[in-house]
Amino acid sequence: MGNRLSKIYTRTGDDGSTGLGDGSRVAKDSARVGAYGTVDEANSTIGLVLASELPDAIRGQLVAIQHQMFDLGGELCIPGHAAIFDADIDRLEQWLDAHNEDLPPLKDFILPGGGEAAARCHIARTVVRRAERETVALSRLEDVRPEAVRYLNRLSDLLFVLARVLARSSGHGEVLWNHERRKG
């Protein structure tokens, strides 16, 4: 385990740079900092979902995901470090398949909503999608393991399915996009 911070401010970033996990310094607006910063933001939005009333199984999965997101942030913060693996992605796919099994097929687009937990899950999904885009952008500039991008892609899919499950289980139901509203 690395050093623990006993003092929160260090003043070393006052020049617009920040330290990576390997000790190197980069600009705070670098693609790498953007990617792991957005992973951190996504993790925070999952915490917001966890502040809602949730079924125990979903709560347990989201807590496990928060730990993996922290690992993923570390992977992106330490060039060359590996923390997300195929087994992590496989687990997301297993959860996705299990939750999706009882849902009706999609015939319409779904709008964010469907109760508090579902709406928070939609927010988390969109922030994870942004983290994915920023990680892809980073991968065009520097080495990024493909598992990082695949994990974020699968996680956003899982959060979409969980939003559907939560909207239905809360009794609010899914909010369908009314594409006919402008006709007539």
C-alpha cells in the first residue's frame, strides 16, 4: 500500500500539474488525468445510486463495481499498470445477462427517469459513457489496455439495464420516448 496522506493539500499542483501513480508529473488537463478523473466521477455517481433504496443483489453488485472502478482509476493513473482483467468484464456480462433475462425486449427508446434510483442509474450510465470516450481518446495518444475500454463499455450497458430493472421494481415504470408527440 502506498503512502497515506496526512495532509490534504501539498501545493505541488499549484502550477497546474499533478502527480501520476508512478511519480511522474503531467498537466492537470492531460488526457490521462481527464480519463481517470472521469472514472472517479463515474464512481461517485454510482455512490449516488447506492444512496437510493435498492434490492440487496443490485446493491452488492454496485459496491463491487465501485471497488473495480477505483482499481480502474489506478490503472489509468499508473501508466503500464494492469488492474482490470477479462474476468472482471465477464462478471459484468453475467450480471447483465441475468438482469436482462426478465425484461421485455425494447421497442422504444427509454428516457432517463422511472423513479429516483433508476434516474440516478441513468446519470451514472451517462458519466460512465463519458469516461469510456475519454479513455478511448487517451488510447489514441498513449498505451491503454483494451480491458479498460471494454470494462467501461460493458458497465454502461449494465447500468442501462439496471435502470430498467429499478424503474420497473419501484412501480414507476420506464419512461418511453414519445416520437409521435409532434405529429398532428
